Amino acid sequence: MSRKQRIEDLLKGSLSSITHLDIVDESYMHAVPPDSESHFKLLVVSDSFENTLVIDRHRQINRVLGDEFQTGLHALTLHTWTPDEWRTKGGAPESPLCLGGSPAG
């Protein structure tokens, strides 16, 4: 099973009322071997984030994915929004280019 699928399964099994979930493998943007599955961007929209600080939302996601960090997950870009925030913000912003080197140079 791919890391992307494991992340999806873990999040859907741990967070109540996910209304939208985007998981993007951005490993290709970094200086890592092909198929590393090490860098991901997540957009998680859930009612459970209501009245919760952003840092607490991120901590919750990091706890859920703790085992993935132990087995090669290196970085997460997190967008954790309530449904109202999602309607206001739209899609997740584009990720910047990696400053530590990339396959493209």
C-alpha cells in the first residue's frame, strides 16, 4: 500500500466528519530518490476543527501520522480548515520550490 493511501486511511479513521481531503505527494519537488513518498501536502477540511487553534489541528494530524514519520515521511505541508474556512479560502496554495535542492537543479 502506498504512503498516500495509508495517510488517507489513518486520517479518515481518526478524524470525525472530514468533508474534504486532498493528499498530494510532493516528493518529486525535492532532492530525494524516485518514489520516496517523503514530502506531502495535505488539505483536511473537517467540522472537528471548529473552535480549535491551527497549532492544535496540526498537532492532531502529526499525532495521527506519527508512525509514518518513523518510516520515512519527512515533511508535511498542512492546511487544516473548517468547512467555512475552506469556502472562504478555496483550494490550498501552491507549494514553494524546495530551497535545499531539487531534481530540476
